[in-house]
Amino acid sequence: MLDAGDNTKKMTIIVTKGTLDWAYPPFILGTTAAAMDVEVTMFFTFYGLSLLKKDLDLKVSTLGNPAMQMPMGGMHMSMPNILPIIPGVDRMTTTMMKNLIKKKGVASIEDLREAAVEMDVKMIGCQMTMDLFEIGKEDMIDGIEIGGAATWMEEASKSDINLYI
């Protein structure tokens, strides 16, 4: 971890979402900040906690996401909110998104998460959420801490940037 001298910039991110599309912003911002010598703490709570699980099976959902558009045939096709009621649509949109990510050379969430670990990004799994959803530390990747809101507050109170994603 960086030496927390007076001039070290710090950032905290509260990660609350666990879908494929919502996994990108915290990991991209966290690893970018760490690459810029910012000391980063990420606090994973509720559905965001699933991003710390060893086995990821991330999906995209069009539900509640009217802005979702996928490039198709030289156009951008909007994904209507009604689609998720059709069996298999979430898996189809997930496959489309993963293919687009691969085609465009975007790093996977697994790669970004591994980069975060290598860059000493402090990742905290929410103890209350783990208890609530009956998730054990053995289900989580190595190198994370377990803590609660007070653990995050301790970091956030010393941070220059606090984000909620």
C-alpha cells in the first residue's frame, strides 16, 4: 500500500451493483486512480459484494435501463424494458455485451479485479451483507478485507474523493 503521507491523494468507492455493466465503473475508476498514485479503497456492499466472489457469473439486465443500446447492423438497437420478461433475454444481452467487450478489446472484470489487487487497491467486503446473504469468506477472492460501515467511514473521512456507484 502507498505511504499515506500528507500529500497522498485518496479515493473511496462504495460498490453496490453486481451486474456486468455496473461492474465496470468502479473497477475502471479504481484502477485508473491507483495508476495515478491515488490510494484507493473500494467498499463492496449488497449486490456489489458479488464482484468479490471467486466465481463470477455476471449478467446484463435491460430491466430499468432504458438507455441500453447495442450496436447491430451499423445501427444502435434499443433494448426495451419489456424484454426481461422473456426467458433467456438477459442471457442473450449478456452474451451480446461480452462479445462486444471482447471485440473492442476491453478488459474483462476478472482482469480489472486482478489489476486492482496487484495495484494494492484496498477492497473491503461488507460483513453485514455477507451475514445477510450467508456468504462466507471462503467464497471470496484472496486479498480482501472484511469490515463494516465504520471501516469505510474511517477511510472516507480521510479521502479527497468519495464515490457511490
